Amino acid sequence: MKKFLITFALLILSISNVQAQSKAHDWQLKTQDGTTISMGQYQGKPIILHFWATWCPYCKKLQPELVRLQEKYQSTGVEIVSISFNEDDGAMPQDEIKSRGYDFITAVNGDSVAELYGVRGTPTTFFINKAGEIIFKSTSSDITDPRLDLALQAMTK
């Protein structure tokens, strides 16, 4: 019965997501220290792609849950990659991430990539499987949403 419920929940997850199984767009950005990162360097890995801004209180609420999920599924190689966009002048996104106690990487000046992905606001988080397919998109900061964990289960299969 439990297996049926999980399968049913994953089916609902993919049906409720208008972007289900679409390919993640390639992109290339710099980090705060000038290092270039790209979607291509995460090819073959499950990725939580998190669009955020330092001024966003909802992002601050969601990020601990993303880190918890990443730790829960650590054995699968899942990584959090974040993209900061729509920032105030002088914002230091990687410093902000570190001050919150996290170590995931964040690209800066990601407005063009946010546009490429159709991101309208913060936070917006995409769950991308090893094949580079977007299996779930969340625009919520509801850390109790069971679809977050279900997305991790589906993307790390």
C-alpha cells in the first residue's frame, strides 16, 4: 500500500507540474569571486536549482529545508546550485549564504538566466534529475510541502 501511495504521489507531482520532463536550459554565470559556473558542469547529477535574492524573506525561510533535503539525499549526489538575481546594488550573495550557515554555491547577476527559465519571483526552485530534465518547479517557501521531498525521491531514482 505504501509503495502505491508513493507512486500515486509521484504521478500527482508530475501532473501538477506544467514543466514536467522539460529539459533544463544551459547557462553560464560567475560567482561572487569571479569563478565561472555553468549548468553543463552538473551534467549527470541531480540538481536543486534555486533562484533567490538576498533581500527575500521567503528565500531565507526555504533555504534551510533545501539544505535538509540535500543532506537527506546526500548519498545520491544531489547538489544545490543557486542563482541570485534582481539584487540591490552592493549585494554580496555568497557572503549572505555563508552568514546563514550554508556552503552551497551561488551565481550572481542571474537575471538573464531567470528570464530564460521563466522565473517571475523569489524563491523559485527547480528540481532537475540526472538526465537534465526538470521534474518539478516550486514557487513557494512552504517548507511543509510534501512535494519537495517527493521531487527529491523522483529526481534521485
